[in-house]
Amino acid sequence: MSNSSLEKISTVRLGTDGPRIGVQGFGAMGISEFYGDTDEAAARDTLEATVEAGVTLIDTADIYGLGANEQFLAPFLAAHRDEVTLATKFAIDRRADDPSYRAIENSPAYIKKAVEASLRRLDVDVIDLYYMHRRNPEVPLAESVGAMAELVAEGKVKYLGLSEVTGPELREAYAVHPIAALQSEWSVFSRDVERSGVSAAAELGVTVVPYSPLGRGFLTGAFADAGKDLGEGDFRRFQPRFTGDNAVANAALLEPLHKIAAAHGATTAQIALAWVQQRAQVHGLTVVPIPGTRKRSRLLENTGATRITLSAEELALLEPIAGQVAGDRYPDMSATSTVREQ
């Protein structure tokens, strides 16, 4: 199963009235930042493989590489615009002169500036799916979504998405303008979105787009302790789950994944992705995870997961893992939906 061919993956509808997209998407973040150095030629080849394999939802954000990720995608988009559903995001403000600076900007004025900058960097006339990357509770949600809705009316954006919001926030936003996608972290290790987001998405017909479905690589077995195994420029060295005693405890939780992978002749990454893909049947909604990679071989391995079905017994083995994970998803959880859950 791990040596997947270029058989195209199946498709699903984005939201209630969006385009058909591959049942697995592609997260482009790691091409430009966060996970160490990138071989740009290999990354471009991987992008070409997405289209060949039917992976059509391509996900970026204006903060990835301070805009560099959007610029990197521009030539690929120019060559494949009609084959790709392009998603990007606004809301996290960073400064090139202060790497530690982060602010969450949701004001209508900021949104109008952000979309113009993204359109310019991506060199496109319209963004297919435009997300609010993070919620700033100090700005009324109706104001932010209202400004996003104006972008749809102006023809700059086709569909709207929200990232890291709670179920009640999703419903509140949907009342202002239909929301096509909810993007949140969702994996065997991270199930916070199930507290309220998943049920709201199922009720409204919103597609859930899980980011980090491979636990930032930890579920693949690529590293056991980020502090020891990864380079200085890798942000996972600062994630509580992946270092020190937490890393040791969490690595032990992977044993069921290894067991199930062996039974399927698959990789642990494929089993972790198959679990996420099967959430669609479990919860009665559309699920399109966006694993990221810079290698064609890994992209094809990932798409192979869409053709694996886990048995009830196998799902039962994986069920308790998230509740046993040591450490938070981020060093600072203040910008996540988790802290706003009732």
C-alpha cells in the first residue's frame, strides 16, 4: 500500500455548493518555513504530483514565509489554475524585523488590505477559498465575516472558511454568510475540534479540513524527540508534545498504529490519514485533510491512505490515544478554539 501509483483519488463537494475537490488536499506551509530547509526543485515536482493524483485543494496562508509561500505557488497556479481549488488565509500579522511578533487581526480594514496583498503575491484574479486564520474575540464575528462576504460580492473570493473556531462561532458566522470550510487540527493525537466544531459543521453542511493530520510528522515516526532529532530552524522543537518526557510518553502511544500498519502492509502515516479520512463516515460530514510534504513519494503515499478502510476493531484500538497524549498542541494555546470552548 505504501508504494501508491498515480491513481486519482475520489472527489467530494466543498461545502454545500462548492466545486468538486479531491478527498485529500495539500498543505503547502512546509515548503517555505517551519520544517527546515527545502529543495525547491523537489517541492515543485511535488506540486505537479498533486494535480496528477487528483489532490486539487491547495492550501497556503499569507504568513507562511511572510508571503513567500504564496509567491512560490504562483507559477504552479498559472500553469494549473483551472485544475486547482486555491485556499489561503488572513488574520495572523507578523513582522519581518521581529520574528517573535504575532497579532491576530480581524478588522474589516485589515481584511481588505490582506486580500489584495494575497491576490498580488499569488498572481490570481480570485481566491477560491478564503479563510480567517485565527479568531480575535475582541472583533465582532459579524464584522469580520461581513467584510469577507463583501469580498465575495466583489468577485475577489468565491467561498469563505474559518480556522480554529468553535461550533457556536461557526453557527454565528454562517448566519452572516455561508461558510464552506472549517479548518482545524484533527488527528489521532488531536481531537479538540470534536468538542463542538464537528457537530456544527455536520449540521450546516460545512466541509472540515483537518490540518496537521499526521501530528506534524510525529505520527509517521519521522522523529521521536524534536529537541534531539530536528534542526535548529524547525519549530517543532518548541512544541510541548514533541520534546522531553512528553515525546517519550507520546511515542509509546504509536504502538497500535504500527500494529495496524503492519496488518495492512501500509505505513503508520497512511493509517493515521485513513483514520482522519474515516471521520467522514463516523460523523456524517465531508472531511478533506491537508497533509503537507516536500517529496513526491510522500504525496503518493499519503493519497494511498484514501483507499484504506479501517475495521471497527482497528478504530477501537486508535480511539483512546488522543485522551492519553501528553502536552498541549502549541506552547501558547490562546489563539486556538480550545480556549474558547464552554
